[in-house]
Amino acid sequence: MEKLFEGVSTLHYGRVGSREEVPVSSLEGPGKVLGLYFSAHWCPPCNLFTPELVGWYNRLRTSGKDIQVVFISFDNNEEDYEEHFSTMDWLGLPFKHREIKANLVRKYKISGVPSLILINAHTSSLISKDGRYYVLNDREGDGFPWTPETLEVCLSSGFLEDKEGLDLSWVDIKDSLKVLGLFFSAQWCQPCQSFTSQLISFYEKMKKKFPSQFEVIFVSSDLEESTFKEYALKMPWITVPFKDQKCQKLRQIYNISDIPTLVIVNPQSGDVITDNGRTMVTIDPNGMEFPWYPKPLEVLDEASINIVNDNVSLVLFTDGSPDQVQMALTLLSPVAEENFKNNSGRDDKDTIKFFYSNDSDLSASLREEILKIPEVFPLLALVDIPSQRKYVCDTNNINEETIASLLSSFNSNTVQWSKLN
């Protein structure tokens, strides 16, 4: 817990004038659940949901559930923060700690409010990014502490269905699999319909290459069984039966909030290889780099831009000439590979990603429209889109020392950031 609030030893509790300071360390412990509540006074949906959360929180606390919530403010000023916080019965991160808020937004990919993240307060592991689901669907906390199932446990319960609609056991197919695609989709979703055709073509190509090593499972969000069956009939892969509990459990395990989504996972461990399968199928339809394992160093392109959008990224912009591209590879490859090795298994949001650019429209768009930095190459920058900030090196003489110095500043939290836009 202390790492989540690094640099802060206490949190607020209570109103101004009778405020208490509660140690961050008190949040930790076996059996405890922590909710991070991202909200704002100016947000009408937040003002509607907050009373629901207050009632739920107090019911669970009264019944002995060891849950705590911390308010993370999206308010524009401290006055609005205090007014909104006065409607809550839990702890609050002091408004002045904007850097902590920015780190949490980046770590949990918060794209809007209200948002409730549930965390195991003993291990700091994520329980769910959709805590609102539990507020609305487990009103008495009967499922507390909502420990997520593993992929293995989830898929092993009950049956799946093959493309003919016959029962299929996960146990019978899993041992030969090396790559599994989980396709979250629905018949009523027009983008899903469009992507399904692409995915069918891709699937058929990959099954020819890897007949027993690759499979896709359709996880439906359909509302009617008739439309589910109509949609599933078009698909050549396995499906989770209609309204089966595995659908919701898989959405929770992989924190699915949008469809269509294609998550590529290791079927033996359940670990995510990439949650960007939809984009990858589109830009790599022949699967030349399938299954798209993460790389220490990426070129800035359509495949990697989602990584930039979600993480702190070090980008070395070049003019695309062979000499500058080779310079970027020579300078960045050793440090990127070392970083990749050292951070293997860590939460992606706690690490920095490495990129180099060529002379592409996408690179120019990021540089000119988002970062608003000049067309001078080579150019080294830190890009933190989730926290809406950037740092641009003031020298074009990029070398090992320049990169090492920038990374040292990042690791010691001494980067002199400036705001995007």
C-alpha cells in the first residue's frame, strides 16, 4: 500500500476542522480490501453514484467486512475537493498530491469518472477495475473479498461449446495449447461485427500453421439467446455458453470494459501476452509476428501507439534516415533490454517503455499535435499521456550519458515535467 501512495504517510479522514490523519500503513493487512474511488464534484454521474457507494460501504463495514476506500480527486481546485469529500465516509488523498493522483491514473488506466478500483490490501494485487459492478450487483458484500478466479479455474468449471454447439471440456484441449485468444464481443455491436470477419480470416490462417496450439474462445455480451446463437454460428471457434457465469468472470479476470476486445493469453498460466489483439489482427493479418509478445524496444507505429497511450514512454525521435535509425537502435537497445529483463513480471504501469521513431505520419502527429515539439532530430523525450505531461531534452547531442541521466531522473522522481498542450 505504501508504494501506491509513495511520498505520502497519511491520508485525510473527516471534515475540515475535525480532520484526522490516518497512516497509509493502516490500510494493509490480510483479508482487507482497498477501494480507490476516482471522482469529481463537477461530474453528475459521480454525484449520482457517490451516495450508492456510501450506502454500500457502510453496509459492508457494519457487517464486519474489512474494506476501506480512498477518494482520489479529479476536481479542479481544493474547494471543490473539500465539498465533494464532505459527502463521503471514507479516507481521502489530500488534494495537493497531484503527482500521486497522476501515478494512480496511469497505473490503473483511468479514462473517466466515476471509477472504483478494488485492490487486495495485503498483496496490493488488483481485484477489479470495475468496482462499480460489485456495488450494484453485490449489495451486501456476499462475495467479499471477491478474489478473482484464475483462467484455469474459470474455464474448468462446467463446459464450453465447440462450433457445432456440442459440449467441450477445457481439460481436454488445454494441454496442447500454447496461445489462446479470448474474444469479447456481441452481436448488437457494429464494430464487433466488422472485426469478427477479420478475426475469422486471421483464425483460419493461424489454425493452418498451428492446428492444435492456437484457439479462440468467444465470450459474449449478448442480451438475447437468439442473437447470441445467430452470431456464434458465424464463428469457427469455441464459445462460452450463453449467460454462463464464465463470461462475467473472464471479464473480471481481464478487466474488460469495451468490446470488441481480443486478449491473447498464455493458456497454461493465464498471463496476458497482449490485450491489443484487435489492433494486431488488423495490422498483421498474416500473423507474421504472432502472438505479438512484448518487445524491449519498439518502433513507434500503429501496433505500438496504444502502449505509448497507456504508459510512461521514452521516445527517441529520428528523421527516418538509416544513420539515425541505426543510432537509435545502438543507443536504446542495451538499456531497453536491461530494463525489460529487470522488470519482467512487474506491473506494466510501474515501468518505462522504450521507442524510436522513423519518418512516419504517426510519429509526426505525436510530435507536432500532442507534444508540440519542433522538427529537430534526433530528439529525446519522455511522454506520459495518462498523466498529461512530457519532458523534452534540451540537446540534440544524444548519447549514452544523455539517456542514462534522463532515466536516473525518472527513477528518482526528479524529472522537470511540463504539461501537455
